Amino acid sequence: MPHWCWVDPVTGALLVLAKLAGWVNVESWPILIRAVILLAGAAFAAVDHAEILAVQTGEPFGSILLTLAITTLEVGPNISVMVAGEPRPVTATMQSTQSKYDPRSGRDYLTTRAADSLKTNAD
């Protein structure tokens, strides 16, 4: 197993603890770049660990384990973004220079999509 599979998650956890303790400024670019690199490394490490466990577990539980690992990696950041920070509702504003809607563009789009789906189904 590569060394980064252990180093990146542990270093990422230490960075999170340092942020919570107030030892690092998370708005500085060098820290943000390191955090992104460590996050990517931790995600790859999690998939690597899940793959090793999936091979050891065998079918069908290995596939289920990989599916759960990937789903967690996809859903986790979305949930953390949704619950982080203060809510800032966005209000839509209309600009007077907004272009008019052309019904032909929507019709052309739907016609193209319908033709693509028929072509795909016929193949």
C-alpha cells in the first residue's frame, strides 16, 4: 500500500484540528492549496482502502462496499457545503437589458434531443 494512503488522511486531519484550534488561517492561499491537495489525496486513499477491502471480501459484498464508499465520497462534500456557514438566500433580479425568449430555440433544442434519442434507441 502506498505511503500517501496513510499520510494524506492523517495530515488532512491534523490540518482540520489546527484550523479548529485557530492555529492556521484558512483564508490564505498556501493553506487552501494544501487543503485541496490533502482532500484529493484522502479521497483517493479512501477509494484505495475500499478497493482492498472489496477484493478481500469478494462478491457481492465487495461491490456493495465500493458503491457505499463512492456514494459517501460524493454525498459527504455536498452535505458539508449545505450545512456550513450562514444561510444567504439569493433573490432573483430582472434586468431591463435581458434578451427576449425566442420560442424557436426551445423547439429546435427539443427536436434535436428527440432525434438524438431516436437515433440512440435505433442503434
